[in-house]
Amino acid sequence: MTAHTLAAPVLAASDNEHRTFSLILFAVFVAITLYITLWASRQNKTAADYYAGGRQFSAMQNGLAIGGDYMSAASFLGIAGMFALSGYDGFLYSIGFLVAWLVALLLVAELLRNSGRFTMADVLAFRMRQRPVRAAAGISTIVVSIFYLLAQMVGAGALVSLLLGVSGEAAKIWTIVVVGALMIFYVTVGGMKGTTWVQIVKAVMLMTGALVMTVWVLSKYSFNLSTLLGAAADASGKGHAFLEPGLKYGATDMWSKLDLLSLGLALVLGTAGLPHILIRFYTVPNSRAARSSVNWAIGIIGVFYLMTLVIGFGAAALVGGKAIAAQDKGGNTAAVQLAENLGGGSGSTGGAVFLAVIAAVAFATILAVVAGLTLASSSSFSHDLFANVFRRGKASERDEVRMARISAVVIGAVAIVLSIFARGLNVAFLVALAFAVAASANLPTLLFSLFWKRFNTSGAVAGIYGGLVSAVGVVLLSPICWGGKSDTIPKGNVDALFSETTVAPIPLQNPGLISIPIGFLCAYLGTVLSKERTAEKYAELEVRALTGEGAH
């Protein structure tokens, strides 16, 4: 279970009051975001406006938007649940997601902003043959975005329907349809400007909600973190082991250690290759603002994950590990159970109100993240595939933007349909694939393009497809799909995609340890086995990347 995976919580609504209040809060948030989107739509006049928000956002605004794009509902609920059930091992997720931004800051943000215009492929194709590289990059972007979209939307169906107290498959389906329709509206009407402002509003809501919960929990323990940790360990039923490594990842099992290493690689390297994160660097006026916006994002995300520590351990201490696991074995309801407890407990007005507030925050985060993913995939399709592959660079800006809107509708519709069919499946493999493909296919080609003079078209194409295929292949052979009992999973995986009895050929639950080196190797071999040389264009790219000369 990864931090960005939102399993279906089985938390029943406290009462009708909670349900009504949740609906009102959801409606208020949706109304605000729809107004923002319509307001932003009146300012979309060029392709730069639609794809990059006119490059008019400040570093702080973009930092907030990056945080809003990155801190998904699944991250908020999932990491809090990890802390609540696994104690110390929850750090492995939160630290991994935070450290990942150092890679983005030091190696990607500034150079990407200087070198490209709207998408990741702009950088990759600068000194390569346009059509094969843009085709590969576009396919990779859409694959990563679709995997991530499915996980978020399936989670939305489970979360919202159950927090509203509406049971049954029909409720999940309608929730998925509503979330999908809203994300299509945000992207087609508001473009990057509308989506960015939605993400900013969501980030403020999420940080405010998390801050209130954090202060409330600490106040119950006289603002003494040591007392809170002690209470959490006592209530967990695991004693001092709760505060030591090994509850989730066995301290002695070799495969468990390798799985931890694989997860860490995917988290740290995958973030800098996520398409919906990369396009955010184009929304600021210059490379200095891009670098500064990452600093803002690191600060915002760092504070957020510190607060999830308090929220997670607070849930363990006040709600108890048994009660959390009884509601959801993955712990994804820990934060909302804690909110209900802080408000006065089940059946109380305060508990119902605070639970509804946190539910609304979770819904807001889902909408913001799916909008960012849809924008990234539709932008890549229109700018890379339609304009530069199909139309060979001869499409007008107006045609491009029109195709971006059409593709957003199509991709959104496909995501809705796939999410409806996937609603009963384990979606862990979707998130594992998103990060692994980003780290295995996108990052190697991006780094080689920026820093290796000899890198060429064959290397870029081989790296992207090699990383993509290997990541998908390893996941299909992993315990996520084949759930039989093994040394790594003593009880087996009942949520396995294909079989609950067959032992997985590859015992790693995250493919990063295998697929990331394969991605780099394919990019290297593709380059050295080709006679193509791009030294002249590399010199031009190097000047542009380092100085911003000629940047759009």
C-alpha cells in the first residue's frame, strides 16, 4: 500500500447532520472553484495562457500550486494512516516524498524552465529528431497521468460516497462521474490559470485543516511531542516497537529491505519526472522564479508532512490502532476518525462537523490533483503529438489549444470509464507504476538530455520505451498482481489483481530497483550504438539551460 494509494475506507457517516453538512461544504467548494475557473477563462487568449498560465504566477503562488498538485488526498490520508498503524516506518514515505524535491530543485527546475516552453518533450526534442522523441515522451506522459488519474478517481468514489454515508456501487460510480466532469470543466474552460488557482485554494484549505488538527492534538498532550509518541506507542498495542523501524518493512528479511530500497528510489527519482509537476515550472516568468517556487514548495510540503506525523501519531493515541484497522486495514480513515474524535466523538455535533470539514478538504485535494493530471496529459497530446508529430509543427496556436480542450474531454471521459470498471480493483499497482514510469522513462532521458553531450534521438527513444515497458512488466510480475504467500508477504495479498494464490515471480512490490537501472541502461545503449551526433545543438541547449538566453 503506497502513500498515494487511497484504499476504500469503510467509515460510516456519523449521522444525517454530518451528511448534510458535508454536502453543503462540498457544494460551497465546488461553487468557488467553478467561479475561479470561469474568471480565469476570460484571460486565456494565447497558447501560453492556456498551457502555462501566461507565465504570470509568482514564485510563492507557484510554490503553493505545486504543493496543491503534489499533496493529494491519498497522500494526506495514506501517510497519516501509515504513521497510525506502522509508527516509525511512516517516516519512510514522508521523508521520501520530501527529499525528492531536492532532486527537482538541484537538477531539473531551473534548467527545464530555461530550455522548454510547455511540456517535458520540449526539452527532450530540442536537439533530437522531433517526431520520434515527442511521440515517445507524449505516450509516457499520458500513461503516467492515466495511471495516477485512475488511482485518484477510484479513491474519490470510495472516499466521498462513504464519508457522505451513501453506500452501494451506484454512489461510487456517480462520485467518479462528478469528479471527472468537474476536472474536465476546470481544464477545458480554465486551462492552466484556472487549474493553478484551484490548486492554490486547495493547498490553503489542506494546510489550514492539517494545522488545526495538529495544534488540537498537541494541545491534548501539553505540546510535548515525547508524551504524544509515548501515548501512541501505548495505544498501538505494539509497545516500544511502534517507535522503531521494522513494523511494515521487516528489519531482517532481505526482500523486504530490497523492497524498501526500491520504493525509496521510485519516490526520490520519480517526483522529478512526473509530468504534471514538471509543467508547473513553465508558469513562472523566469528560471529564478522556478527555482524559488521549488523552495516554497519544499517548505510547504515539508511542514505538511511534519503535521501528518502529529496527525498520524495523534490518531494512534486517541483513536487506537485496533479501531483504525477495524475501519480500514490500510489506515486511510485515521485522519477522519481523528477529526471525529477531536470534535467530540461519534454521534456528537462537533464530531460530525469537524469530520465533514476534513472530508471537504479531502474532496478538494482530489479535484485539484486530477485537474493537474488531466491538464498535463491533454497538453502533451495537443502540443507534442498533434502539433509536432501528426501536423509536423504546422499547427496554429488556435488549433493547438482547441485540440488540447478536445483531448482533455476525451482523456477525462476515458479516465471516468476506466475508473468505473476499476473501482473494485486494487489500485496500488497504478500508483506504483506512475512513480516507477516517471523515474524509469522520463528522468533518465531528461537528465541525459540536459547533461550528456553525446546523447541522441536513439538514446532518448530507447530510454523512454525501455523504462516504460520494464516498469509495467515488473509490476505485472510482482505481488501486486500475484498475491500468493511468500517470505515477503506471509499472509498473501488478497487484493491481488490477477490471482490471490500464485506466488509472484518477482517478489518486489515496487519495480523501481529493476526498472530504473534498465531505463538508464537503455538510454545509454541506444546512444552509444547510434552514429547520430548532436554536439552543436547540445552547446546551444547548454547555453539556454544555464543562462536563460532564448527562453520563452
